Amino acid sequence: MPLRETTMKHKDLVAALSEKTGMKAQQIESMIDDTVATMAKVLEGNDTIMISGFGSFDLRKKDGRISYNPTTKQRIMTAPKLVCGFKPSDILKDSIQKDYNE
């Protein structure tokens, strides 16, 4: 069961950063879009993104496996693929645990 009470969406993040910085929402939205696009491009190049105090993003190989179609009851082999992984920093892990234990 997820622990979250709410989910912060793109527009919520824009509003929160706009309020915190005093910048216009359009500027914040553009910055977020540029950041996400840059991160995607870095990951597409099979590089790792490390954000100090937050964590790192990387690509990981996921092997092919035998899967099962419940409708046809047929077994099929899924192809190997790359997935995006995230590893939180120790600072983020400690912060989450501190908030959870309070």
C-alpha cells in the first residue's frame, strides 16, 4: 500500500516553485520542461545523472523473460529492454526516514 496522501503533479510543482521563488509560472514551467528534456537526453546517451543530496538516475538492463498471457494462456518470451532506475542519496533516505519516524 502506498504511503502517499497526495501526488504532486507538474502544475502543482510549477505553482509551488513559483510561490517559493516569486518567478512567473510560465518561467518555472519552461525551466522544468528544459530540465526534464535535458535529463532525458543525458539518459538516452546512456549516461548517469547524479544530483547531490537527491540521488542518481541511470539506465539498467532488464533481461528478457518468459511471460504469460492470461487470456490465451500462452507463454511468450518478452524482449530484453532498458529501464530508467533511480537510487536515492543517503541524505534523501535519512530525511525520509526522519520524517517517517516522527
